[in-house]
Amino acid sequence: ALVGDAGTHQDPWSGSGMDTAARQAEALGSAMTADASSWNSTYAQARDDVTLQRFHSTVTAATDLSVLLG
């Protein structure tokens, strides 16, 4: 299982990297303890739920980093 930058690379200007890694690690732990036989698909969905909104915001902001200043 990949968490943090190993799963999604985010521009450091957004400051989301460490938070994303912690959220994904928590999602992984929850998925593994909830259902050890199908944790992979459960984790994939949980990872996307805690990551994609911030990831897309980071990608959008990366084209013009001045939006992060304001």
C-alpha cells in the first residue's frame, strides 16, 4: 500500500503533503482492521476520498502559484 507522496505527488507550495500522508495512513489502518480480506479495495476508495479534492486543488493552483499567496 502506498501513502503520501508515494501515492500522489503534490506540489509542496500547497502544504498538503504531510497532511495527505497522515490522512492516507489513517485510512489504510482503518481499512485493514475493518476487513482484512478486502482491505485493498476499501483502502483505494478511502484514499481517494481523503486525497483527491486537495490533490485537484493543488494541481489547479500549480499553474499559477500566486493564488496561494492571496
